[in-house]
Amino acid sequence: MPEVNNKLIDCQELMPFLKTRGSGGRAPLLTILLALVWLGGIVGCMAWINHYSATPGPAGLPPVQWPAASQISRDARLPTLILFAHPQCPCTAATVGELNLLMSQAQGCLHAQVWFLRPEHTSEAWTNTGLWHAAAAIPGVNVHEDFAGLEARRFQARTSGQVLLYSVDGQLLFQGGITESRGHSGDNAGRSAITAIVFGQSAAVWQTPVFGCSLFETNCVNGGIAWQP
């Protein structure tokens, strides 16, 4: 059967493959219509997936100066990176993987913390996920619970995967995501920018889109809960 190759197929090309053996003639019109509906469904589904994967979440407006009310400790010697994450967001697995690569590239020149959202009225088991353990296993990364999303609100983070980089004196150096799309691992502008900044080089960008679930409103998995602070 001819390959689709992401282009429209002439119905005449499909005819030899849609003939019924018993009829010895053309395939019934219904068969042709069903085939076209099937192809259209596949194309539509792929288009929706591509659109969803490439659609970033709201980044919020992180403060340019470290919030005075924050209880997060800022390193006095190294730039401090904060990653806000939903513990049940499947998109954030790629972000954690990129953080692992970033920390291996930073070579001890970066202090990193991951703050996992924990809504009120949930137990510690709610955050005890594979993402938590994957982040905790990264050398040089400290993992914490953000109970009721207090710190996320102080830093105005809204999407899982939001990364903020602050200087030792509390100035915002970078904000955004470290993946190119939802759940996609690989070279990206965010990771490259942070690496350049911590090594004192000029970064091509200081802000990138964030791809992930909403920290406060999205059911990331079946059985999850939606909540708002």
C-alpha cells in the first residue's frame, strides 16, 4: 500500500486496495468512506497531539528580586536554581531528566532545589512519586514539599517545570522551562542559557516557555485532584 508521507492521497490510488474479492469490481462506496474517515481521524489526532505538545503553560511573572517572605534558602556562594513541579505531572519527567544533565554540566557551580507541590488535605504519599525519587537521586539537588503551594505563589510560578535562577544577591537571572515541548528531552534553549549564565558567559536568552501541567488546576493523572490555592 502506498505510503502516506504526510500528504493527501488521491482516492484513485486507494481504489486497487479497497476492492472486494467477491465482487470482481469496485469496492463499495461505504468502504471508501470508512477508509477516508479513518485516515482523517489519524491526521486529526496527530495534529491535536502536536498542538498540545507545543503549547506552553502560563509562566507567571516571577519577582526580579528574591521574595523577602520566602522560606527557601538562597546560597551565598553559588547561583540558586529553583524548580517548581507537580509530583504527578507526566510532562515534568523530561524536565527532571534535563535537570540531571544540567547539574552534570554545571560541575558544582550551581545550587539547585526542587519544590514539589503538596495541596492541603493530602498526605505525604501524594508527593511520594517517581518524579520525587528521580529528582532526589540527582547529585547536588535538594528536594522539598511546597505545602499548599506557598512558595510557588511567592515566586508566582504557575506551571509544573517552571525554573528560576537567582544570583547570590537575589537578582533574577533566568526564568522558564528546560524542555523544547511537553515531555520532550533533548537540547534546549533553557538548559543552554542556564549553563552559560553559571559559567559567566553570555546567554542567548534569559526567558523560555514552560511546558507542563498547571501547578494549581490540572488533574495530571487519573485519580489526581484539582485544587486552587
